[in-house]
Amino acid sequence: MGASFKDLIVWQRAVELSVVTYKLTAAFPSSERFGLTNQLRRASVSVASNIAEGYGRATKSEYVQFLGHVRGSSSEVETQLISAKKVGFGKKPDLEAAQHLCADVSRLVGGLMKSLRR
């Protein structure tokens, strides 16, 4: 592992996901400010935050546990992006970028969990 959680590609992609999500949801209707906008933003920030928090924990098993939370939040983001797309919120390229990053983060977290369990 690197010297910091900031060295992890998965954390870097997760931060990108939260930035893309904030930009995407800025175009959502104002009536969604406390609905899907808030949910997506909170869940996307949670992804990167849990990677960082898990990295800072004392044991490998705690780290893996936090990465499990990351997988849950990533699935939550994925579901909310699907919902946003189905109701016509956001621009298609922005939605696709967020969905791609979400899938990338999920894949990278799975690999990190697998390597930590060895």
C-alpha cells in the first residue's frame, strides 16, 4: 500500500465520482434538492470517505469492513443514477460518466477487498 489513502486509484476515482455527481445533480430540478439530489450527493461522498476511513483503521479486517460499506454506497449511487436516468434528470453524457465511474469504483473496491483478504 501507499503512504496515504490518497495514493489509492480507487480513492481517486471515488473522488472523481463525487465531483461528477455534484455537477450532474446541479442540473436536477430544484424540487429534487431534498430528494434524489441530496441522496446522490451523500452516497457518492460516502464512497470516498469510507475508503479513507477504512484505510486509517487499525486492522485489516476493519479496513475490509469499511470497504464493504463502500460497495453498499456504490450500489446505492448506481441505483439512484438509474432512477435519475429513467425520470429524465441530468444530461445523458454526465449520467454516463457517473455510471462509468461508479462501475469502475465498484470493480476496484472488489479487487482491493480480495487482495486484503489474502
